[in-house]
Amino acid sequence: MEIIGFEPDMAEGVARCYSEMVAPAPYCEPVGGEWFADLTRLERQPLTEEEILVAQHGSEAVGFAHVGVAAPSTDDWHCKGEPGVIRFLAYRQGQRPVGAALLGAAERWARERDRKRMVAGHCNFLYPFYHLPFGHISERISHLPPLFGMAGYAIEESEVFFAWRDFEPRDVSMPDVDVEVVSEWRDQVETFGPGVVLHPKRGDKTFGECNIVRLGWDTWVPEMKEWCFCTSLHIDEPLQGKGLGKHMLSLGLREASKRGLRHAMISTDWNNYRAYLFYTNFGFAFLDRTFAFRKELGSDR
């Protein structure tokens, strides 16, 4: 086996490696080589440089590591410090030496560019057709998170996903708080497409939000055309614990239902236990847990 730089004629082999790797993860469909033949189709957060390193055995691609260097951050939720990035790493289960060799090659690539830190599998850099909004590396790809752990990576972030098929949002009454909930259907919500936006307001002041968007993969994953995703649900602290979040989520789901959406998803940080209980008590069920990793890079030994 050797690890070499990507050439366009490797696109189909790299796509096959990706498709095999993500098969256990929810809502990850196989892709064709056309996605990798033109890397501009894979753009997410900006990179100043990127490359695909391919593990080849004979003429067969048996894995790959898609590496890059993050551009300077422009928002609080971007990765700071322009770290080295592993956008994706793929190898077959049971072939850990291939995965370890690719991971070592990715780290050397970053060190050669004077990167002191590596971020792996973060949703900011994963492919546009991978998983769900905010999804990092799925724990259902069971051999990949342990590889990072054994190589000295720590968990940088973890997002937990919940799903509710055939949701039946109950009518949650408005709590006794001095705000008005304003609801609006928009053609564009954040960067996700159409959806409903709800704000609790008092005069011109806003005290939180609930955004529920139509998942935009109708042509990519046909099943998703009837799904919505709650991308944001928060209430300012003075109004928390009074039932306002339940009321807003119920209103948002009812509006989504009117638009022909039958199933819903939501997510939260892995350690937001309050949200975890709220969502499961409301009607959502656990779907997946995802991880992004980081490592401080020392000298290449």
C-alpha cells in the first residue's frame, strides 16, 4: 500500500470509499465520483489549501484522507487559529493499519504547513451531502471515532440528534409571561431554505427564537422531502423554565405540519442534559451522536 496525492481518475474509487464508510450513518446516501472530480462542489467553510491523500493497494483505492488548512475565522462558531483540518477520513472496517497510515499522512501534511493543531470531522468542513445539519462524525461509523481516540485526539464537540416520525404536536398553551410570540414563514431561514421563525417579543425587544426549516435534500434523499429540522430553540434566561419553549416548539411544528412536513428532527450539545430531557419528553427519540476531534500537533516522529 502507498499513500499518494489525488488525481481525477481516482474520483470513482474515492467516492466508493466514502459511500462504504458512511453507510451505517443515518441519511447518508452513496455518492458518485463527480463530486470528487471537482472539489469546488464540496465547499463548506473556507480553506486556504486542501488535498485528498489516497491510500492505494495496487490500482485500488482502499481509503483516503481529505485534508486542508482552515481560513481565518469570521464568526464565533468558526474554528479559530487556522488549524489543519481533516474533512473526512475513510477506510474499511477491520483495516486499522490503513486508517492509521492515512491519519499519520494527514498530520504530516499539516505539519509541513506549520499547523500546530488538527481538527477532524467538524461539521463546518464535512461534505454538503453528509448526515444532517450540525452533524460531525457519526458514532454509527463505529471504527472511526476510536481510531482518532487511539491516535491522541480529544473530543472537540459532540452533537446529539433526535427524530420524531409522524409527529403529532400537542397544543401547548401560552404560559403566563409578558411577551407575544410572533410567527413568520420565510423562504430563507439562515442558510437552510424555507421554514418558520418564531420570536417571543415585548415591544421591539426579542427574548429568544425557534427556527424550524424544511430539509433541502428533496432531490438527494427522497425520504427527506417530508422532514423538518429545528435548527434553533432558545429562550433568554429570565423567561426560561416557564413553558415558553414548549409552546414555541409546538407552534412551530404545527406550522410545519400545515406545510406538508410529517417528520421532525432536532439536536443539541451532548452535555445539554436539560435539552435532552426536554426533547425526549416532548416526543423525540434518540437518533445519533456525532463527534468532532482535535489534537495538538508536536514534532513528526
